[in-house]
Amino acid sequence: MKAVVITKYGGPEVLQLEEVEDPTPGAEEVLIKVAATALNRADTVQRKGAYPPPKGSSPYPGLEASGTILALGSSLSPGSPWNVGDEVCALLSGGGYAEKVAVPVGQLLPVPPGVSLRDAAALPEVVCTVWSTVFMMSHLSPGESFLIHGGSSGIGTFAIQISKYLGIKVFVTAGSEEKLEACKNLGADVCINYKTEDFVARVKEETGGKGVDVILDNMGGSYFQRNLDSLSVDGRLFIIGFQGGPTAEVNLSPMLAKRLTVQAAGLRGRSIENKAKIVEEVKKNVWPAIAARKLKPIVFKTFPLAEAAEAHRLMESSSHIGKILLIP
């Protein structure tokens, strides 16, 4: 098969489409013919050498994909519940930038009604990330308020939609009026341009000085203090990225005074069992809303697999809104 290989660590130009060995599915895995894969910021970090795949995972980038089942592992019987020929999307620990990928059976999801096989590739990583961090771990609940940093990203565009669907007041930050308008059109209530506004002051103004209940943060160190200052009593901060660096000098007193909770997690390094539990929760809680046309994947642009380098350049320019797909 053909796959995108990181020929050495560096810029987008190190991504090359090469002929490689087909993956062999394990006993509890299925082999998928990839229809599409989607970019995630983690792919660019892996390309630079700072985010190696977990032990035993594919060396090729790509944390989610959609496609058709080609083969079942030796421990899987037809109809349990999958069959050869089923159209699925999948959460991966790597290997999506390829024509075929092997996936643990617990990380498969059916393509939701009303979503194309191609666009379904934009769902697994963002939906599983948002559902596991914001809802399963931070317990965001109807009637609460929620600040999403990077509201126009793949994560952000989904987080806005699911939160509004569940009756939550949504605040977002983004870096241009075009991106803020896109967030507003998806349902965001308060849209803040982080380049021209102080998001702490705006959050306080919009909440009568109270702050928001939950923050989903992709910046890390550079936003840590301001995030603590933006939270309400019993507020929860969840960190999923370090685009602003991993270190900060911080005054921790708001954590004590406001009983704050700070958590951080990735998805890729979790156990197969933990990922399967998240996928099951997503299928139960999110998939019906997608099937009912209440939520949709937001796809900005597609590229052929051979143009993965160009797709990475687009992602690193941060000029996109939603997801970027690669098509084998």
C-alpha cells in the first residue's frame, strides 16, 4: 500500500508518499480500506519528532480515519457486530495517512446517517476528545457556561455544537473576525478576539464577575494564569495542548479560593480498554444527535494523500476553520 512516511523530523517537506508493507490486523482488530483521514495538530508535532507513536502503533501519522472493512481479525466472527464491507470511522493511535489501517475493534464507530463516508473521517478524534475531557471528566452540565479556546479549530467547531445542543452557554476565543463569525454561526454565544480583547475581562463582564464553569484549553502555559482567573467557583480547567508552551509561573491562590480543578490528558496514549469505553460513550451520547442532524462535521478543505505536506502547511498557518482531510 501507499502511506505518508516521516522521512526525517522537520518541516512539512519531510512527509513523503511511499510504498510500504500492508498492515496485518491483530486478533481483535479489523483492517480498513481508508476512504479519508483527518489532520490533527498532534500530527505536526509527531512530524517534528516531539510526539512519538505509542509502542506497537503504526509509525505513520493519522489519528482518525473512515473507510470500509476489508478483513476481520482471527478472534472476530462476522456480525460481532462488524462485517467485511461495513462502512466505519475509527479512532487510531496512528496510521491514518495510508491506504489501509488496522484498528482495534473497540475503536470503530458506524458512519452516522446523513454523513458521507469521506466526512466521517473528521469525527472520531474530535468527538472522543471533547466528550472524554469536557463531559466524562469535567462533567460539564446543562445550564453551565463553557469557554473554548481555538473555537474555529476541529475540536472547537465540534465543542460549540455539542455544548449548544446540550443547553450550555458557550464562550469562544479565536484570532480573526472571520473565525469568530464561523463560531457564531455554529451557535457560540460570546465570541472573543484574543488578539484585540482581554478574554478574562470579557468573561467577567459577560458573567457578572462570576467566571465560566469549564474551560477547554489548547494553549497550556501562556494561558494558565488567565484561565484560572476566568473560572467560577468550583470551575474546571482541562488542558489538551501546549501551543503556548508547557511552562508557566503562576499564582495558585485562585485554585484554593475558588475550589478549582485542573486536569490534562491526551487521547492517543490511553489504553485500548479506555479508548473503547470512550468510543462506547460517544456512540451512546453523541451519535444519535449527529443522526438527528443536530451536529455535523465541519470540513474546511481536502487534499490528496500525496499532498500531505501542503495540508500540514495549511494547518500550521492556522487559517483554516474546522477539519482538513486527506484522501488516498
